[in-house]
Amino acid sequence: MSGAASDMETSQSSLESSEQVITPWEVSGSEEAGIDYDKLVNQWGCQRITPDLVAKLEAVTATRAHTLIRRGIFFAHRDLDVILDSYQRGEKFFLYTGRGPSSGSLHLGHLIPFLITKYLQDAFDVPLVVQMTDDEKIYMKGLGVDEARTLCHENAKDIIAVGFDVKKTFIFSDLDYLGGDFYRNIVRMGQLVNLNQAQSTFGFAGETKLGMVGFPPVQACPSFSSSFPHIKSWHSARDGFKPDAASKKTNDKGEKSASGVRCLIPCAIDQDPYFRMTRECAPRMGYHKPALIEASFFPALQGAKGKMSASDETSAIFLTDTPKQIKDKINKYAFSGGQQTVEEHRRLGANIDIDVSYQWLKFFLDDDDELARIGEEYARGRMLTGEIKAKLIDVLTDLVVSFQRRRAMVTDDMVYAYMAVRNM
Amino acid sequence: MSGAASDMETSQSSLESSEQVITPWEVSGSEEAGIDYDKLVNQWGCQRITPDLVAKLEAVTATRAHTLIRRGIFFAHRDLDVILDSYQRGEKFFLYTGRGPSSGSLHLGHLIPFLITKYLQDAFDVPLVVQMTDDEKIYMKGLGVDEARTLCHENAKDIIAVGFDVKKTFIFSDLDYLGGDFYRNIVRMGQLVNLNQAQSTFGFAGETKLGMVGFPPVQACPSFSSSFPHIKSWHSARDGFKPDAASKKTNDKGEKSASGVRCLIPCAIDQDPYFRMTRECAPRMGYHKPALIEASFFPALQGAKGKMSASDETSAIFLTDTPKQIKDKINKYAFSGGQQTVEEHRRLGANIDIDVSYQWLKFFLDDDDELARIGEEYARGRMLTGEIKAKLIDVLTDLVVSFQRRRAMVTDDMVYAYMAVRNM
């Protein structure tokens, strides 16, 4: 089970500690140290992904773990062990991830959860729901409804281009889909959380838009399979599908025996507050707590102290960038851990922990041996910043160009197919 | 147009003044004076319904105004004159009213808005939407979803028994219907109001359930015709149906030219805060401000200082009560404005302003002449409390028994027919 501390005990401390501020809308580390992930894991009560757990994942799936897991980029979890155990017992689960469309194109950081989700869908052969939180973006960015829908459509094409199986993938916008028990689950959860609790978990203030204040259950409730009665494939799960748990008896904590299909959520760790709230409510709603697999932040070109932002052009490589833009941005902006002069560099080597090119290669260079060799050469000063940047430019140009090739083949009709409420 | 003070200016003062507290969830007047409606009208910035406006209503509809209007029970409005003017110009409008099911049966007080709504539907020949706020009741009363749905179904039968035309009436529960632009409108409004404003308008506190905090736009948005694209009859309106107003230009106040079909909302005045908020947001959403026709409270059997409550059995006559229960409750609980002894009563007469039997007859005795005669006789002491109670028992027994006869003929299939999302 996930951790000694209950979710409840840790849920009040989600906001700023002395220096770092992590909410689903703001990520900033301290000036000196960047993000302190140990602190985050301790404060929030999630678990580190251990080598043993990675080994178990590989054994259960008979698949090598994804580089993003092997390299500790997905570094924390809640109940991933429970998911693996139940999967081994023959129980199905489903994947849930999401995207808040705020610009017409995804950047590389946005891609991370989808890459791991694609790997998990393939390795476990499970259904996936992708929530497009157009409503959240309207509250947070002041977009118009039409604008949000246009961005959603474009972003959905990006997501489809990652390669998800249309037969097992349902992409939906909150503006279009509130079917099944989805809204009913939102209402149930809205009765279990009060304004005080939401304010302390999410940092809502008097100026926060009312819609945003009411939004957390909307992001929470795709964690429950009864929100998607049209995804029939999990009806065959041993732990049968029961759309309404209302008639079940509660224990003295107000909890009901859990029904429905388990859920695993790949996301960046800044989304943890939503799912901590979800995990507190789930037993009282008669559902399993969703499990999580959580990533550290993809660093901005300028360095590891924040996360990449779609609103700062120069901080990110977009999936629409041309090879020339990729080359120019990396050469110009990618923060270097190398030394000021070639002589010094040869003598002292680079600090690869803060070097953005090396950090980005950890995300996107598949070959473990090559990555190790580059790290070694660069840290020892035998490789220069210009050389590691050239390598990164190669890797990203390949990635982005091949992505763009797939993206160009995604038609409007394909978007409608993935987003159709259909028997699956 | 409705009043010199803008909605905005008056919206911050909706809560308690010195003595009386009126919110959508709490109604209590001062000990001495009961509810001070003049104060309410001034504070909230609505308008009194004048004899001239009643005359205009009668002229426009070529129908005598309903007793509840003639007798000043529906005493306040917002933009009713605008609705009448536009109707005279040939523009259609629709009616919107609602019900929060909290008990299996309606009481007489619940019936009031539906009686006036039925009259308005007939007089103007317009469509009607009836929102069942099951979600609100879950937040406020802690009902389970299944329980709320059962109450909704039973309450819908009561509403249908009032006699609404199924071809022009759509009854929906928020748990089932969030179609058309309904949720999109909720999201738009959720972006225009912040937490501070909602707290000052509705009195939300830290302990308020999160769902309830997010709820006001849900009650607000059935005011906009784009929430109901399946009600085609108003497409023929001169002021054409435009489901999405996003592309329209805004003026320097952020307001757009209004589209959609106008809405008239009959309700008790405690619901005004919801629609004050709605009217503030509507122009920025590109919609007409909904108009209102607002009732004073139906007094409890025990007297006029509060409103009838479904949770206090003895305060109300329920539509399920037997003739014997009606007789016993009125004889036992109906607050009398008569004197202590027959002799004193003959000498001083009754105070009909505080006499519940007389007040209730004002609501339910159709014959104006008879009501005037009873008022006169009773006030002069020529009629005794026992006699006016006997008259009230007659009137209510007739009303309730004939209601029960119609209610018994309402089948489950009829409920499904009124609640079906269908081309209308």
C-alpha cells in the first residue's frame, strides 16, 4: 500500500514551503537549488519509484521499462505497486491523462506524459481516456469558448500523432462530454470537499474565478470508470463494472467497498494535489483510489529551476518548430554546464546536472550506452558544449520531424473518431 | 428598463441587513415586523409590480392577470416591461423556473411558482424549461445521488400534475442534462465571477461544500436559450437563435450585442441573488438579461415571519395530505389574527394582515368578491376564526384533492416524456 502517512494527513501542505512553490499552475524552485523533489515527495506523501518497483513493472509486462522510467524522470508514484499486483491477478485497469490546451502547439514538455502513456497502453494493453480541460483554460487564461475548442482540436491532433490506438483511446473535452456518471461523480465529490479544504490544497484566493474554484472535481472524476460507461472493454474485468455505488454499505469512516475498474494516471508531479483530493474522496464514493506515476519537470532551455512554458517562446521547443528554429534555440538558449573557456572546460569538465542539453538527452536519447558515454565524456571535459548541443539538435530534429510527419497525416475525421462517444 | 440602480451596484448587499436574513437557503424576518419587502426591493434593486404594469400585462395577453399577480403576491420584477414590449413587437421568449427536490412531496408553498408559470405559459403560449437542481440538494442536504434522483422523479410528477403542456415543456435534472451550450455557458459565467463576488452575493463560508460554491452558474445558465438547442420552436423568433456569441464584438464595458431568445423567470424573491449574478454576466456573454417576476413568501401555518419548510411537517400542508390532515393542521396550527374571546372578537375584529387563514385564502381563493367579503366580515368581527378556518379547509381540500386526482394519473412514462431531450 502506498505509504504510512494517509493522503489526508499530507493534503494540507501542498502549497509553498519556504522557497519552492508548486501548484498545478505555478512551478518555481528556489534560486540556488531548483526543485527539491525529496521535499515534495515527503510533503505530499507520495512514494519514490524504487529499482525494485521498476523490476516488478518489467516482470509483470515482460517489457523493458521506458527510458523515462529507467532514468528516474518518472520518479514518484502512488499505488503503482497495487496496480501491478491487481494486474497480475488478472484485473484490468485504465489509463487517464490530460491536457489543458493553452496554445496551438504542444512543446516537448507536454509530450512527456503522452510518451509514457503510449508506452503503458502498449505494455499493458489497456484503455486510455484523455481529458482536454478546456474549461480550466477558459478560467485561467480567459480564453473564449470557441478559441478553447479550436486549440483543443489542434492539440488533439498532436496527441493522436503520438500513436495511441483509436480502438482503446477516448479523447474528450469537458465542454463536450459530461456523460455517464461523470457529472454525478463531480457532484458527489463536490459534497465531500469544502471550500476551506480546496483553498488549502489549491491556494484559491478571493480573486480566483468561481469556475476554477469549482473545477477540481472535474479533473478528479475521470479517475472513476463509471464516468465512461461506453468503454465496455473493462466490463470483462474480474472486478465488475458497477455504475452506481450508492446502495453499498459504508464503514465507520464513511467508506464503501470499492467497485469499478482501477485507474493509473501518468502526469507531472504538479498535478498531484488534484489526485490527492481524488484519493481522499474515492473510498467514500465507493471507488478505488486512482494510482499515479509522476514525472519531474522537463526543464526550460534556460535551466532546471522552472518548467517549460508555452507562453515563453524562447523557453521551449515546440512540436511545430522547424529544424532551423530548433538549432537556433538550442545554440542560443540551452543553458550550459560547461566552462567559460575551452581550456578550463578541458581541465574541469562540465556540470551535467545543470546542463540542459545533457538533461534533455536524458529524456529523448534512447540509447543508454550512448547517453552514458556522452555524460562521461562531457563531465570529463573531453566533449565540448558545442558538441553536446549538436547531438541534442540531431536527436530533437529527428524527433520533431518524424512527429510532424505523423501529425500531418492526422485528419479532422480522425479527431472526431477519437473523440466520439462510442462503444469501445 | 429596470430601475436606475444597475444590477452591479446593488449586488453586494444581498445578505443580512440588521434583522432580516434572505438568501436562497435561509429566510427569516425580524421578530416584530416579519419580512420587510420594501427594504428588500430597495436593497436588491428590483422593481415593484405597479397597477399600470398589471394592466399592460392584461392588455398584451388579452387575459385577466392571475390572482397571484392581481393580489400582489408576485409583487416584484426585473424587466417584465421589457418582455411585454418585445412580445408586443412579435419576439418570442421562454419561461424558466426550477425546483430543488428535497422531499418526496411538494407543499403548497412549492406550488406557487408553478401556478404562475402555468398561467404564463397559457397566456403567452411559450416554451418552458424546469430545472431540477438535484446537484444543489446533494450539496446542501447531503443526499445520495440515487436518493436525489428518486425525489426528482416524484417531484416531476407533481409538477406535471400542475398541467403543463408536454409539447412546450422540458423538465430536466442537472444530473442528466448538460447539453447544448449549457455547460459551455456555465464555464463562460464561471470565468466572469470570482470567489469574492460569489461569497458576498451568496454568503459562502469555509465550510460550504465546494460543489455548492461552484453551483450558482448552474442555476443561472438555463436563462440562456443556447443551453437548449433542442427547443426549436423559438428558432422562429424574430431575434434569431445564435448558439454561440463568441465571435461578436464587445463594447468598452466588455459587453456584446445580445442574441438568443429572451427568458422570463417566475420565482420566489429569495432566488434573486442567482439572477442578479446572471444579469450582471449576460451582456458580457452576448445574451439578454433574463427578466424576473418575483413572489413574496408563502407564510408558514404558524405565521408570516418565515417561509414554509418541507422539513417542518407542521408548518406546511403537503400535496399528499389527506382531507383529515388538512383539517387538523389548519385547526391546530394556523396562526389566528382573531381575538382571545368571542366577545372581544365581535368588538375588535381580526387583524387580517397576520391571520394565516386569510393570507392563505389570498393565495388560493379565486373569487375576488368573496375574498373581499370575507376580509371585511372577519376584520369587523362578524366572522369568527373558526369560520374562516372552515372556509380555508374547504378551499384547500378542493385544491389538494383535485391535485391528487391529476397526480394519480401521471405515469412514469409521462415523466420520461417531459424529461426527454427531444426536438420541441
